[in-house]
Amino acid sequence: MIIKMTQFNMKDFNKPNECFIVSGRIIPTFKNNVWKYTEEIFSGPYFKKYEDDEVDISYIQEEGKAVFFYYVENNCVGRIKLRSNWNGYALIEDMAVAKVYRKNGVGTALLNKAIEWAKENSFSGLMLETQDINVSACHFYAKNNFVIGAVDTMLYSNFPTANENAIFWYYKF
């Protein structure tokens, strides 16, 4: 069941935020005006977890913003955070699925909800950014018809331990 965030369920915001395995990286290349990618597999995989975000009440109150939760038996196991972006796309700011529910359709259901929301609000498509080391997320977006639109090698450069590149993915309606 997918439910929009309200003041009554906003306590569930960080529940699906769990670690993921970093086993390699996506290596994008741009040739003949088309992005493609290969993968580099790391010799030693490791775990990564993003910090919990503070809940932003504006995602309940303001037009052009929304958070949707995916529930299984009153347990929040997924989240997608959306807002309007200056370029006419709806920006997926964050998406998280609890570890035991990954690869079970939760992410796809949340993505379909984001598409529905974006179309209802007359956006031209969806966009998002993820790191090149989040290989499973990159595969998920590619499988769901997103294409690479850009790579930013400087976005994380002020974080000495990051060693990551930002990949921007787009889904045009």
C-alpha cells in the first residue's frame, strides 16, 4: 500500500533507510551523443549507508512536493521523495527500500507512483542523481527506462573519502 506522507505518518520517514553493498562502480562513456556504461567490479565489497534526513514539513504543506511511503502490514518499507525542478522535470530527491524488500517490486511501485504524480502535475518526466558506486540503483533505473543525461565528477570532490561520481538519470514522458 502506498500512502502520501502526512503529519500522522511522517515518523516513518527514515525507516526504510538501510545500508547497501558497494561491489563496484558504473563507468559511463559518451559517444555519438549517447551514454553507455560498463562496470568495474571491486576486489573487496563494502557496505554504505546514507545518513538519515530530517523530515521536511514542507513536503506535506507545499504544492510541487511530495513524499510517498510503501507499507507492508503497517510497516514502512519504502519511501520516495519528489519535488518540482526548475527544468520542467520532477526531481526524485531520494528513494529508499528496506533491505529485505529490495528486488520484490517495492521500488518499481514507488517509481510508478512518482510517474503518476509527475504526470498529474504536468512535468515532462523524472530526473534523479545517484552515485556511480550505487550499482544496484543504476541497474534499477536503467531497467525502468531511465537514461543517463550527465555525469558530474566534481559533485562529491569536497568529501575526501567519497571517491564517487554523480550520475544524472532521466525518464522523459
